Amino acid sequence: MRHKLYAAVSELAKKRVTGKVQLDAAYSGISHHKVCIVSAIDSQDNMFLNIVGLGVETFEKYKDCKYKFDDPELIVADSKPCIRLFANDLGVEIDQIKTDPRGTRYTTDLGNHLGDLNQLDAEITSLIARTHGCVTRYFQQYLDFITYRKKTMYDIDRDKVAKYVFDDIRQTKAYKEEELVYAELPISLKDAYNEYRYGTFA
């Protein structure tokens, strides 16, 4: 039932960001097998967490999320070159936090920051701690639930949240168990296990 709920919420969490957007990547896992998650939040509290593959963030991985942007005006990010390339591809100005060897610089020269985005990324760590790790097949649905819940709490009075969520979910399709069991993986198993030359990947 939980996975049916999260699958339904995934339909509702397809928000696009606009205006001034804080943008970065978060990770789950270890070494080069860590799952890369592009995260973004705008000044209207629209947000998304999108799994884009394994390993470090790249220009190509950010481009996979291009459809999530709706006429942005400014990208606020750290100093990574791949984000600058992505902003150029979008045709949008970028304001980046300069690299600081002491690690004490948290704002851009214009005073922009990634504080809201860091709070969103912290939800991923909290989720993994609460669930003792998430099944990769359903990880995107968990992330969608985080953004849906957070946006709802921003927009709706606390005493009206339960009814709002119930009414919202009623508009989605009814999921069958087999749809969840055979849900598409958000990462490539070939990328993850090909180096081991084991089983299917031998």
C-alpha cells in the first residue's frame, strides 16, 4: 500500500522550477556506485529531486533534467563548471559561490545562497536513516514523496493537509501490484555491475 501511495504521489510531484533557482547534486551510496540526484528549488518553493544515474554530476546529467525548468531567470549554484555549462545551455544567467579553501564561503558575491536547497538535500539523508536504506527501484518515488510533502506543507494550512492530500491522490490512477513489482529501475544495472563480469554481465 505504501508503494501504491508513493507511486500516486509521483504523478502529483511533477513540478517545474522557474524564476531564481538553486541547483546542485546530492548523492546516495558509496564510491563510483553512488546514485546521483539533481536537486533544485525556486523562489516559489517549487522543487524536484531527480535520479540521473550513477557517479559524479556532469553536464549530461543536468541536461537530463532540462524539461524540469520553465523559463528560469537565474541559476544559483556552487562553483562546478558542469553547472555553468548547463546554465549556458538553458540560456540563463548563473550566480556561483566561489571556491573557498577554508570551506567557509556560503554566499555568492550578490548574496545568494543554497540554504533552501541544503535543507531539501538533508531530507534525503534523513529518509535513508529512517528507512535503513531504500530499494533502488522505488527510490525516485520516495524522493517525489519528499518534494510533494514539503511543497504541500508550504502551501496548505496544517489542519487542511490531510484532506488536501486525500483529494489530490483520488485524482490519480489506481495502481496494480504488478505495475510496482516491474517498475523501471532509475539507474543502469549494466553501469553498476559490468565491471565485475558476473552473471548477465560476464
